[in-house]
Amino acid sequence: MLFWVFLPILCNSAPLNPDFAHLGNLNLINGQTIQNCKLEYRTYGKPNADSSNIILYPTWFGGTTQHMQPLIGPDKLIDSTHYYIITVGAIGNGLSTSPSNSARQKNHQFPEFTISDMVQSQYLFLTKVLGINHLKAVMGGSMGGMQVFEWTVHYPGFMDQAIAYVGSPRLTSFDLLFLQNMLNIIEVGWQYGVPSDTITGLVNGVQNMMARTPNYFTEHNTRESMNTYLTNLFHPVSSTFTLFNRAGQIKAMINHNVTRNFDGKMENVANRVKADFLIIVALTDHIINPLPAQQFARLTDAELMLLDSPCGHLSISCEMDRVANTIKHFLGN
């Protein structure tokens, strides 16, 4: 299951298949190299005459650009009739270069990568492949929101605006507890030879338990339905987002901290940000605690939108119209 759960509904105007950008070897911040790195991407809309309407939209945890299609278009989260939108798959999502699809660095041999490495690969993709040197905005949710925070810190002059929803500039202890538990299930399962579908079901159970609030879950799932619900968690393992890919992206999130190279101080990082920022948090989020994003918003004088919904981490899906209007007005400003 994904942090963001949207069915990949295909619109008639949407690209049927992703394109792929080939970056060659990608040098990571840990000194290792991803060989033959490629990124999947799709584009929507058209760039205007001066290319001032381009928006980059990276994927969330486990997401592909196909999963993002229902969010793009007129009356959707982001309007492709006004903006040229580039959705890009993060490293490790199973379509962009990942442990599961690497020809030379398969599974356990794939190097550890970070959110910063994802952002660096996207910067190279834009500048070297597409010839784009400036953006109207970068936007993203959940792990995509983490990438937005990294973008504004490491490439502060590259975009005019930034939109991060249910993301974080650095994770809290509770966030790390959640992510480390998921990673432990995977790694202990490997250690003891547990079947992949069983490991996947256990990870899905932890993730689903945290995705929404207890009240929301109780209201939408009866006691009588739980046997079926729990059985469905143990679905066949995805051939795209495998356990190796999950583990890779989980480790990237665990290591995410935009203050790491700035004496651990949020103030030092905030001083680097040049983009106008819209930060959207869910006050009931049990997956990504909203407090660091709220602190970042205060320090950068960002526009801050607070969602107080029983939908928890998935609050955007429950308040789509309201959030879409906020994004529309923010970008218009």
C-alpha cells in the first residue's frame, strides 16, 4: 500500500506510458554510484512562451507517475490547462532506477540512496535532459514533500514557489519509530526466510494502521469485516514496488534531514530558502508529524494550511477541493 492511495484512473488526455530520461552514472552523496540511472516521467499541458509555467511534481513513497494522473487536470489538485507539469518518479519506485530493475546492482547490491540523491537526479534530469534551468514551482506530498524541502534548500534559486503537503524538513522520533518498525519487519523477514508475501502483508498492516486516525478506521470498517480486511493485506507482492524498493525508499526517508549539513539548526536552513512557500500539514497525521513543517513555515514566513481531519496522513484526499483552491490561489499569487 502507498502513503497516498489513489486509483490510477487514466484520463483521455493523459500520457498512456511514461517516458524515460537516461542520466548515465549518478554519483551519490555517500560516494557510491548508481550505474545507468534513469527516471520515469510524464508531462501534462504546454510550456508558455517564456517557460514560466513549469511545475515539477515528484512521486510519494512507492508512487509512480501513473498514480499521480488523477490529481492533474482541470478542477484537480493541479491544473494542467494553466501549467506545464512534469511528474517524475523517485529513485527506488520500481520504474525509475531501483534495486529491483538494476541490471548491474540488483537488490542487495544496490547502493543506499537518500532524498537528496533523488533531488540531485531530478536536477540533472531537468537541466541536462530537458534543458530547463528554472521552474515556476516544485510541489509534492509525503515523501514528495520531503523532496520539495530538499529542493528549496539545495537549489534555492531554481524555483519561484514551492508546495509541500504532509511532508517534513526532518523527521521526528515518532516518525523514525514508525519507519524503522517497517524496515525491521522487512529485514528480519529476510534474515529468517519469511515468504515475501507474508512480509509484505505485515508491512501493509503497520502502514494501514497509521495512515488514518483510529476514529476514521473504526467508522469505515466494522468488526465483522476485519477478517477479510486483514486477509487482503497479504496480496501478491508487487512486481514494481518490491520489498527491496520499499526498503530503499524507507532508508532514504529515515536519513532525511535538511539541517544535517547546517549545524542541525532549522534557522540556518530557513535562511537559504528563496522560494515563496506553501506548506500544508495534517494535524492528525500519524505517519509524518506536522510539527517540523510548522516550524519551518514560521521561520520562512511561508503560507501555512492546517488540515484537522480524521483522515490523518491522507487528509488531502478528504479535502481535495479545499486544498486545490488553496494551491490555485497560491500559484496565482
